[in-house]
Amino acid sequence: MQPTSSPSQNQAPADLNSQLEALAARVNELLEKGDRPAAREACEAMFALNGAYNQAHMLMARVMMPGDNYAAILSRLHRHLKPVGYAEIGVATGASMALAEADTHCVGIDPCPRVTATIAARARLYPVTSDDFFARYKLFEELGAERLDLAFIDGLHLFEQALRDFINLEKYSHPGTVVMIHDCYPPTELSAARDRVMAYWAGDVWRMIPLLVKYRPDLNVGVIPSLPSGLGMVTGLDASSTVLEERFEEIVAEFMALEYHELETRRDELLPPLSNDWDTICERLPG
């Protein structure tokens, strides 16, 4: 288990900070050399000194998630799939929506968008919660297209909200739709906390993956270990499925009881790994 201890009361802050900074520099050196086991050990040493040291958690993410980051993968998905319709929940600055190509019809949903990126696609932004959007609007009408080929869930960092978002998006899916879910591979316990305690934070969206594996075995579900916090990929969707909606309360209660320490000991079982390699990812994509 990742330590969550506080700095020793007997250690001077300046001395502690210098030790942490030296260890962080050591991790970066080891990663440059490709020595991930030693880099992990150095991260563990940082946790022992200060379990809430933000940089230690970010560096552990780098140790555990080599390869392309999530934005690079999303960009390649847009170029490969050339989606007619694309929906994004959690727009923020618009950086991920800006990856869509000019001909793509996009809907972006975010109650507090802070868009600074240039979006070339045919995009419409809705400053409402995702629950409000799906209660008030019909997605195809707002897209201006009758196909949802790609969706990206990156809203609240709570798994029950991600589950509602998935349920609502699947109603508009077809067998070739691809749904990507951000924050599914938290590297440490604090990064997976439901309440944010430091800048680097994934929340408990990871619970979505074992949930889908258990209750929707008809889906193809995998997790790409991509920085900063993993990317879930779901294919084989079925717009007629009602299992998740009908059993929502039961499912949420069951997976709220799933503790992070189980993820530490059963990570590959609970989060079926999908190699961060484009050829491997392509094999999961609809033809």
C-alpha cells in the first residue's frame, strides 16, 4: 500500500524538502535510463518521508505509465476513426475537444467551461451538467448528426457520475461506437481518493472498469496505462442494454465497497490492461 504518512515532526522542513527534491531528481534520472524498478523504489522513499508529496505521486504515475499520454491517444483515435459525431463530457479548456478534426460534429458538456483552445470541429458547447444535458436535450439533434462514433468521459472524478454518463451515452451508440474514460488507472491511494487532497488527482473513476467487466460481459473493456492517470476504452456497445440503469443503485453500493488496497493486489484483474501501443489499441477498434 502507498504510504500516506505526514512528514516527521522531528525533521526540519528545509531538510525534508531537500531530501524530497533530491529523490525526485533521482527518479527523473532513473527514468531517463529506463530503470523503472529503481525509480519506483525512489518514489517509495519519497512516500516514506511525506505520503502527500504531490510530485512523488506524479513521478509514480510516470513509472507505471510509459508510452503516449492520453491526449496523443485521443488524437490518433480521431484521425483513425474520423468520427461523424463526437461527444465530450468535461470540456475544461477545450484542449481535448481541439483534437477533433474539422468535419466532426461535436457536443461538449461542462457546467463551467474555460475554453482557451482553438476548436476547428463543428462544435457546440453546453454549460450544464451532464445529467441536465441528457434530461433536456436529445444528443443527435444537438450534434446535427445521426451517429455517435466516439465519446470521451472526463467530467466529475466520481465513479457513479461516470457510470451515469456512460449509461446516457450508450443509448446513442451503435456497435462501432468507442467510449474512452479518463482517470481509470490511479497509481496511488491518495490519487484515487474521492475527495481531492492534492493537485494530482484521479478520483475513484477506476471503479467503473471492474463494474463494467462484471455487469456487462458483452462489452470489450480495457485500460491503457497512459499519463497522467490512465484511459479506459470500451467497445462493442449496445444501445438497447438496460442492465446498468435498472440496477444502478445496487451496482453503486457494491462498488463503493471495493477498497483501493484490492486494486493494489489485483490491478491487472480489476483493470484489464491494454498495452499503450498503437497497434494493440487498433486491434480493439471496430473495423
